[in-house]
Amino acid sequence: MKTPLIIFGVLIAGFIVFNLFLQTDNERIDTAINIIYASILFGYISFMAFSLLKKMKK
């Protein structure tokens, strides 16, 4: 369970770095990138939860 948490930490760090340092001049593009990135993060959270529930069932 340690590797998925490290990957999740890297994803969160990438999200923070983008929002603090790597924003573009166009606000609409920034919003679209934030929405896509947040969707990926929530999808990964659901994948981790599903994996955990699958391991607990065994």
C-alpha cells in the first residue's frame, strides 16, 4: 500500500506546483487543466479505495 500513496503524493505535489508556478496567461486553459487534473486525482483515490476494499475482502 506504500507505492500507491507515494504516487498519490507526487500527483498532489504536481497539482500544487502547477497552481503556484506553472500557470499560463489564459485563465480558461488553467481552469480546464485544473478540472482535468482534479478528475485524475479523484479517479486515483477511487482506485486506491477499490484496491483496499478488494484486499480487505480476501
